[in-house]
Amino acid sequence: MRRIRGLFFVVVCACAVLLAVRSSSGDEIAERARKLHFSSIVLDTHDDTTQRFFSKSFDLGKRNPDGHIDIPRMRDGGMNAIFFSIWIDGRIMGPAAVQKALDQIDAVHENVRKFSNDMVFARTAEEVRRAHAQGKIAALMGLEGGHMIGNDIRIVRIFGDLGVRYMTLSHFYNDEWADSSTDKPAHNGLTDYGKEIVREMNRQGIMVDISHVSDKTFYDALEVSKAPLIASHSSCRALCNHVRDMSDDMIKALAAKGGVIQINYEKSFIDQTYKDAYDRATGGAGVVGVLGQAVKECGNDEECIGKAMGALERKMTEEGKLPHVSWERIVDHIDHAAKLVGADHVGLGSDFDGASMPEGLEDCTKLPKITEALLRNGYSEDDIRKILGGNTLRVMEQVERVSRELQAQR
Ligand SMILES: [Zn+2]
């Protein structure tokens, strides 16, 4: 009896020790992830928060009950570098498009100025690093759609001077010189003028962004550009077959020229089951068609668009038409691209405030979960820092170098 009791005691002790070891190693990874995340430059290349600057109910400096981004939540989530997206509907073209883009560029500068205790405007990788060293959030700008230059190459230079650091060559619709992935081909990729615009972007140090463009436009831009390209907010087609995502061949070609795919968190772009269900439930319109309709009804009123999209999604979910999507799909896409082309060519392009987020990544406060998941998946701390922001900074530096070389030629 005593022996049995003794054995029982030994077994209980051994289990307790094992449990303690397991939980301490679990806590150890969580702690390492926290330290890593909050000491890294966490740079997101695509956020549609800019349109919210025009809403009376939104305040960048306060914790807002809706949306995905504001300064308090960025602080909580360790997100310390952000590309504010300049976006207007792709059906607005010509001088009106330039004017509306200028309104948004001004709104970004005014908001950064207003919250200068927390934020500083950045134009270069060095300025992003300096902001980080000062404990400030680096604010950058990307122009989401070539239609906003009003078919005038000189506007590219002016936008560059105002601090625009990437331009997506098209949005949902073809513009005058580039085909979109979600429109009928009109130019067979980039027109000659489009190629000239890409060269001018190289000269101005503006990153060429191939999210949204047709596959042919991507390959044309890749051939013409003297600097690496980015996909500011696209995911992997191998995991979710959406035209807004990149095929493995495209990701390989992008990486071979030093570029980076910045993974988009939109549910329809990361989860095949969800995308198929959404397409079915909307009679084939899909998220792109529904958004196009919402924009038609709401104009550039992001609040109105968000409400319309959200209400429809809630209705379809309540009717049991849409499946749940976990935030872990984001990690799957990072993993897929990293396994395909290496961790040097993957980054984060959430599409916060412009897309429907998966469960568990409801806003930017949840970003540390991605770092922890990557650490648990065996990524080195170095590789994780690159994915969180280092890769984009590397591309920015290359783009800056190419710009200096091209400027020196004339
Ligand atoms: Zn977009």
C-alpha cells in the first residue's frame, strides 16, 4: 500500500513537473514574441484609414469603437509605421480625380501634424527608422490607383514631392494606361505611356505597386521597372483563387527582382471556402462587385461604404451563407509565400479600414498574434523582423538608390 502510494506520489510529481515545463516553455515563447514584436518596426503598407479623416465621428487620436486603426490601438498593437492609402473610386478620372487625391494627401498631412506627439511623416526608410528610434509612429502615403494622376505624368512628380511613396498602377477599373485584374482587358497590360509612367516613378523614388493590376500589367511593370516592385496588399492565389491575389509564378518573378508581397487580410482573399460562399451568396458579384455597388451608392463616403458592406455581410452570416474565417489563414499565406520564395519577400499589407477582417484579428491591436504564430512556426527572430517591416524598408532603400542614380543621369 505504501509502495503504491509512493508510486502514485512519484507519478503525480512527474506530471506536475512536465506540466510546469510545458507551460513555462509556452510562456517563454509568448514572452519572446512580445519582446520581439514591440521592439520591431511593424510596418503595414495598406490602410484605408485616410477616408475616415473626412468623417466627423472619427478621431485618429482617440480609441474609436469601430474600424481597425487609430493611434491608441496602434500603440497597443505595436504598429509603428503605416502607409495611409490615398484612394478614390476608379471611375472618377481626369482633373476631378487629381483634385480629390490632393484633398486626401492634405488630410493625411494635417492629421500627422495634429498628432505630432505620436506621429511623424516619413518619406524614406531612414526616416521610418528615425521615427521608430524616437518612439513615434511613422506615417507614409501610398496612392491606390493610377487614375488619380489624371493621365498626366507631371502629376506623378508632384505627388512624389508631396510625399507619395508608392502608386498602385490601377484600382478595380482599368485606367487610361494600365489594365486592372477586375476589369476587362483594354490595354494588354501597360500602354507605352504606362511604361513611361513606371520609369518616371523609378526616377521619383515612388515604389511601383502591382496590387489590383492584371497579370499582364504585373509582368509588363516588372520588365520595365529598374527597381523592385511591391504588392502592397495582395495574398496568395495558391491558397485562395482570387484575381486580386498573386499566383506562385508571379510571386517567384516578383521575388527574383527583389520585391515583396504584402499579405492582405481580407477574408475573400485568404479563404477559398469563404470566397466561394460569398460569390454564391451575392449571385457571382463577389466582394469586388458588392464594393463597386456600394461605392456607386455612397461615393467616397467610407463610413457609408463600410456600413453597407458590413450590413450585407452580417445578413449573409445570419442566414448561414458565410463560413467563419480564422486569423490563422493570414499566417498560412505568409507561410506559403515564405516557403515559396523565402522570408525576404513577404510582409504585411492588412487592408485595415478597407476590408473585412477574419476572426481573431479584428483590428490592429491583434497584430502581436502574428508575430507569436510565426515564432511558434519556427521562424527566426531575424526573419520575423523582416516580415514585420524590414523587407519593405529594404525595397524602399533600393528604390531610393535607383532614384538617385536616375536623377544623376540628367
Ligand atoms: Zn485595394
